[in-house]
Amino acid sequence: MTEARKNHQGEGLSLGRKIADHGFAWLAFGCTFMALALLLLFFLRLGIDVNSWFKLMPERIAKFNIEIERRVQDFDAETNKEIANLTKEKETRIQQDPANAASLATRYDKVIAKKIEDRVQTKREIESNMNTDKRSDFSYIGMLWHFISAGPSSQPQDSGIQAALLSSLLLGAITICAAIPLGVATAIYLEEYRAQSWVGSILQLNINNLAGVPSIMYAILGAYVFVELIFKPFESPAIAARNTLGGGLTLALLVLPVIIVSTQEAIRAVPISLRHASLALGASRWQTIWKIVLPSSLPGILTGMILALSRAMGEAAPLVLFGAALYVNFSPTLFSRFTALPMQIYSWSDDPDPAFHYNAALASAILITVLLGLNSIAIFFRYFVQQKLKG
Amino acid sequence: MNGVEKSSELPVMRSLPPAPAFKISEWLIEWALFASAFLSIGITVSIAWIVFSGTYQFFSDPTVSIQYFFTGTEWTAGFEDAKYSILPLLTGTIMVAVIAAVLALPMGLISAIYLSEYANKPVRLLLKPTLELLAGIPTVVYGYFAVFAITPMLHMFIPGLDPVTNQLSGGIVVAIMILPMVASLSEDAMRMVPGSLREASYALGATKFETSTKVVVPAALSGILASFLLAISRAIGETMAVTLACGGQPKLTLDPREGLATMTGFIARIAQGDVQHGTTLFNSLFAVAAVLFVVTLAMNMLAQWILTKYRQVYQ
């Protein structure tokens, strides 16, 4: 009887299942580390291009210095040629008309003297420009500093990101100032007042949809509301229609869902016992929120704020549509035209001159460094909050 | 019995005034908060209104026919005999989205399975932030990467590849962009599956592979599908990377080695130039934006619906 019943103990897995199991484990491992490999490849490429920038720029600067000097020499040569022509003309006229030799001579001498004076003046201007255009700092730090502190120019080696960087920082500040109050207020409303009602679910649905809307849509909205409706009527030499304030507010609309969702999660994490205790002690609803719930969820809100800031500083598409300029030579103010660092990278990448591509690489590296710094602060914050909640 | 004490023996209680059920300051605050919450609805409604009224203006132009818009084959805006059909731009967008989806969705899902089932705690703590790092890189920089790193590399292997702009590198770069999203959301969904299901499966003799694919993934399917849809919707709405990688020429072809403009790329490039208000070209921007809006909105709502309707609550 016992032979009829096969004993399956100790048979183990079939070969096929074993292969599938091990194979899949390796596949899973491979896929995950492929993502890391892509990241590495990306940074490698960026690193190579930044290195090329540091190698390429000194020779371009030197070449341009030589060209500037040649310009001065050409100018001198031209001056001499013109003086020679005038002198020849003078002598020809005197030969043709010897009667008026004296007066002709005086007139021509006056003209030649004036010409020399003009040319000397112009040459002095050129030389002073040359001294500012000519660059002598070939060290890595010097070139990097020039890159950060100079505005854009038609020469790739002289172009810098100063206007773009300042614009991006100003835009980020405006975005945060506008989005935080609105976002936190909306999140409070959703979590504290309408957590279970149908109004709340409609609002929540709407916010989830807004999170998925492509960024250009916000630009279409911003361009219409902030430019056409609000700022165009006030357009003046002091106030541009497509100004930094409008751009910052458009970006604020863009990051609003991010702030709302992360604030909601932070508020949700506050234990309900705290709220109950506060209400039991006689506090009103708003007092509970303002004094108990918000301070407890503050780290989460700050994390959301930093994530939103890094998203806003990395976006170029909505600003392109909004009308940010691609060539801004001045420091942007609240109501002036503006640009942004991602837009600068975009326009440099698109440029037919390959030297600008290296500029784009260096600007990308700087942008990524800034954003990585912000994101690391956010991740560190989240870890810190988790530790605090655990302990 | 004597169960009731005489009132004179009770301690003297100063009676509190009845608490006001309605305080004006509370009511004001609630309405202020509601106003800011209502702003989010205002944003959606405004976007829809602007985009659709522009589309209406576009279609009321006699040179534009709705039928050709959806069935035609050319987009030659700005020329003498301008033809406006959404199909070339739509093809460009769909090609990028399909290439990105084919690459990123399986890889993201398998990475998520690795992170939630196979990886131990220190590895997971290292990998998750690294994945979020990929997500934090701005899209312009991905565009740069596509044009200067990926296209030259592909050019070496694929004959006939357009060396400047092509859909393939656009698709690859968008895949890299949506990979962290798929991995992160799917992993969250798989983490929600209770351990008892996995342990039951192991107890019945299944291997890790069988448990992951036949128990965990089906249990977390709603979250995984929602993450797929959100990732595809992000791929469709991506602008900067595809504008740089795919170029700005609307073409109707299925060859990924060429560079076709996408809807978003078209909007970005047109907005860069000087287009007069009120011209047909300007209004065409709204028509394309309307299609983009409807498609992404539909995908997002579908994802939300799947997430809520099919979410299996284990309690």
C-alpha cells in the first residue's frame, strides 16, 4: 500500500522552477542596478563635458585676447592709412591749385589734426574696453568665478550665468512665498474640515489631477491671467508685462499640488489624540490647528517646501511659454523681464556653436549641484523627522 | 432607597455659560481656508476654459477643418496653404510615450519587486534615495544628455539614425525620467500587501519568484497599474527633453530613427518665436494644448479610479 503513495518529501524544487527563481533574482538585481548604471553614465557624461570646458576655455580666452590685440593693431594701421590718404590728397590739391596753397594747407592740416585727435580718443576707448574684455585669469577657480558672475555674451568663453542664476533664485523665492500659504491653507481645509465629505473628495480629486497636468498648461494659464489680464494694463518702462512676479506666480501654481500633498501627509501624521486633548481642554478648532497641529507637522511642511522649490527651479517649459527672455543682460528685479538657469541651459544646448554646449554642461552641473543640495536637505529632514517621531 | 442626594449637600458648582456653538472668527477662518482650497478648482477650470475657448476660435477659422484636424496627415502651419492636422504631432508624442513605456514600465516594476522583496534593509536605504536622485534631475539636463550622450552612442550602432534629432533617444531619456516614478509607486503598492500573504505562499512551497509574480504583484495590481498610467501621462506631458531630443519638425512616420515634433515640443517652439495674437497659428497652439490636456486628464482620472475602485484593503 505504501508504494502506491509516492513520497514527495525531499524531492525539492524541479529544475525549471529553480532556474526561474535564480534567474529572476538576477534579473531583478540587474534591472535595479541598471537604473544606477544609467545615473552613473549620466554623471560621467556631464563630468567629461565639464572637464572639456575647463580644458577648452583657456585656449579660447587666449585666442580671443590675441584677437582683441589684433583689433587694436588693425585700428592703428587704419589710422595710419587714413592719415596717409589725407596727406596725399592735400599734396594733390596743392599741386593742382598752387595759388591757394597756404589756405588749403591750413585747412587740410586742421582736418588731419582733428582726425588724429578723434582716432586717439577712440583708440583710448578701445584700449580701456580691451583691458576689461581681456581676461588674464586662467585658473580653474578664476574661470569658474567668471562663469558665475558674468552675463551672457555672444562669445562662448565670456558667457556666464549670473543673470540666469539670480533670476532663478528670485523666482524660487517668489514661488515659495506665494505657494506655501495657499498650499498649507488648502491642506488644512482638506484634512481638518472636510476629511470625509463629498466636497473634500472633489477637492482631493482635483488636486490629484492638477499634479498630473503637464507643466506647459500652467504656462498657458499664467500667460493669460498674469500677463494679459493683470500686468499688460500696467505696462510701462518700469513694469514689463512678462515680469518676474508673474513668472514666479505661474511656478507657484505649478508646485501647489506638491505642497498640498506633502502638507496633507504631514498633518495626517499628527496623532488624533493630540487634537482630542486640545479640544478637551477647551480650545477652538482653529486654535487646535494653529497651535498644536501645525507646529507638529512643520518639519513635513518644510520638506514639501524644499521639494517644491527644487521642482520650481528645475522647470524651463512653463517659463519658455510664459515669455522669459533668452538673453538678459541685466540683473532682474521684481517687475523686469527675467530668465532662468534651466532656460539658459536649453538655449545653449540648442545653439549651433558647439562651444556653447560645454557652457550648457557646466551650467547643468551647477544647477544639479544646487538642486541636489536642496534635495539632500529634504531627505535628511525626512529622516530627522522620522527619528523624532520614533523617539 | 436614598439614592438622590439633597441639592443642598452637593458641592456648589458655578454654572458655566453655555459654550458658543458659532464664533464669527472661526467661521471667517473656515471660509478663508475654503477660498484657498477653491483656488485649486479655479486653476483647473481656468485652464480648461482658456484652452477650449482658444480651440473654439481655432476651429471657427474658415481655413481650418475639424475633419482634417483629426484625420489629415500634415501639419504645415505658417505656410501659404497651411494644413492643420493633429496626427503628426500626436504620432510624435505617442511614439515617445510608447518607447518610454516599453523600456521603463517593465524595468521599473522589476526594480520595485527587487526593492520590496529581495533587497535587505541597508541596500534598500541606499537605493531608494538614489532612485529619487534620478527623479530630481531637471528635465532640461535630460534633454542635454539625450542630444549629446545618447544620440551619438545610438548613432554608432543603428544605421540610418538621424544624428541630430530622433525619437529613439527622446524615448530612452523619457524612460529614464519615469523609471523612478514607476519603481517608487509600485514599491509603495507592494509594501501595502500584508506579509501574511507572502508567508502563506512560502508555506505552500512557492519560490520567491513565484510568490512575487503570482501573489504580491496581483495583490498590488491596482497600485501598479495606477503607477503605470501616471508614468505614461508624465511621458506624454514631458516637454524640454523631447524638444531638444526630437526636434521641431512635425512629420507623420512610424520610424523612430527620425525626429518628429511632439505636441509639447511644438507648443514650446511656437511659443518661443514671435507669434501674433489672434492668428490661426497662435490659436493652433490652443488646439494642440486642448488635445494634450484631455489626454493627460483622462489618463490621470483613470489612474485615480483604478486606485480607489480596485484597491484591496487588507485588514
